[in-house]
Amino acid sequence: MPVIIYTGILSMFFQLNLIKQTLVSVLLAASVIFSAQVQAHGGLALAEDLCILTVGPYTMHFTGYQPLTQEEEFCEDIPEIGKTVVALDYINDELRPLTTEVRIIRDTGSEENLDDITVYHLPPKVYPSASIAVEHVFPEKGKFVGLVTVTGGAEDYVSRFPFSVGEGRPTSWVTIILPVVIIVSAGAFFFLRRRQTEVTNAA
């Protein structure tokens, strides 16, 4: 009888370890997906529920919305075509005396002929108010790249962030991974509970 109990406990241990490894693998996969999404959007990323644009050593608060089609703000991809408004607010006061240029280009994989692929251009200008307003109407879906250039300091800095237009709001990786974690955890709980009952009855 003790041999049966020992075997049951040992089996439970290995199965619990397998479940643990599965959960770790799922979480690691989620972190890889999340990291890839962050890298895909270049200098634009969410940080503590704020959309932050990084331009060299400087940062700006990025706020985007579509007044005619969307009530919620967006950070990276633009959900729908049509009128789009983006506000860039300086976080660093050092940016106030510097010159900032904003450009939106079609994502062709090359930036050799910049003027030919430009769909929006805000010429270089000093913004002592620390706020830049960008308004543009996207007539069709597509892939684009935003370029924000800061000049006038010790060095020139350019931030590039690819984005899509008209593909709807992206599905958060949390909404995909979380149900898997819950299902695996629930399955593990009931499985271990049943095994514990079997071992107890065997005793």
C-alpha cells in the first residue's frame, strides 16, 4: 500500500512540474509576442498607460484620435480611415527651443525618394508652447511610417514608427493568452484534486 501511495505522489509531482513548464512556456511566448509588437512600432510605445514617443534622448506624449469615427484614443495603429488628429506634447523642457519636423510617408521599404512617398509634412519649426498638432485625412487603408525629427541641439535625432491605417483596433495579446492560462490552471487544479482523491482512497 505505501508503494502505491509513493507512486501516486511521485506521479503527481511530475505532472505538476509538466503543468508548471506549460504555463511558463505560455507566458514566455506572450512576452516574445509583446516585445515583437513594441519593436515593430519603433520609437512609439505604451508606458504606464501613456503613449510615449522617444526621439533620441527626448520624449513626447503622443495622443491620437479620430473625431468622426472613434471616441477612444489610439497609440500606434490608426483604426479607421478618415480624419485623424495627433497631438505631440513635449515631456522634456529642453525641446522647447529646438526645431521639430513631422512627416508621414508610405511604407515602401525605402526612404530614398522621401518627397515622392510623403503624404503629410509639417516643416521644421520651434514650438515654445511644447505642443504640436497634426491633422490629416487618410483616404485609404495602408502601411505608413511616421518620422519626427528634432534639430538645433548638439545632434539631430529622428524617431521612426511604422503604423497601419484602417485595420481596426488590434487585439491585445492579453486577451489571447489569458484564457489559455486560465484553462490550463483550471485543468491542473481539477486534475490534481482528482489524483489526490485517488491516492487518498488507495491508502
